[in-house]
Amino acid sequence: MRLVSALLIATLALAGAALAASNPIQYVNGRYGYQVDLPDGFGPVHEAANGDGGVSQSADGQSKLSVWGANLLLDPLSGDVAQRIELAEREEWAIGYRKVTNRSASWSGERNGRIFYARAILLCHSDQAGFFQIEYPAEQREEFDPVVSRLVKSFSKANCAE
């Protein structure tokens, strides 16, 4: 009887984990109008007081996802991202990947055993952009490759109604 109970509990736990993986927790930013699915094992986004976005951390505290919106005051998205990449290089991140267009951008870097991947998208108003950046230990690169892919796929405009 104990074996049957243990198997039943294990089956329910696995089913719950599968359901959580198929129904990710989504963060929606009301101020800028972007959304992203949070990675499995990350806590809720602790939103900044100004409503621009916030930060979510992995359960082990080793990885961090930051999300935010910004007004593109003087530069188009490509110019804003170029400045962000330049800043990362000044902070001694070795930028290994960059793809920048007028509507979206992705870039990543590595430093001191850490990796970051950043993504930017133009939002409903062409003078606003949404951003996310995930940072994690380099030794977890293979584990985070699919996480980054899911983040990129889920990161989008939330609602463009005026």
C-alpha cells in the first residue's frame, strides 16, 4: 500500500511539473505594453516603483532576469542598442553575438564565468522599446540555451490598443 501511495504521489508531482511547464507564468508590463514568459524555476518579477519593469531570480539565486521598458528619445532602437552594447564592452563583457535591426535586437556577452543574453523589441509606439536581459553561470550554458530560446519566442508587445 505504501508503494502504491508513493507511486501515486510521484505521478501527481510529475503531472504538476508538466502542467507548470506547459502553462508558464507570464509577466505583463502595463506601462509599456510588453510581455514575457518567466523561465521555470524563476520567481515572480519584483517590479520597480516606476512600473518600467523589474527583476526575477532563479530559485538558487545564481541567475537573474531583468525586464524593462524605455522611451527612445533621440535615437532609434538600433542607436539605443549600439550604446548599450558599447557600455557592456566598457564593463569588460566580451560581446560574442549581436544582431540589430530597426525593429529588434539581440546581443550576448561573457565575462568572469558569467553569460548574459539581451533582447530588445520596438513596442506599439515607435518611440518605445521593451528589453530583457538574462544573466547566468557560463557552466550552465547548455541548460540555458532552451531557456533563452523560449524567452525570445515569448517576448512580445502585450497590447497595441490605443
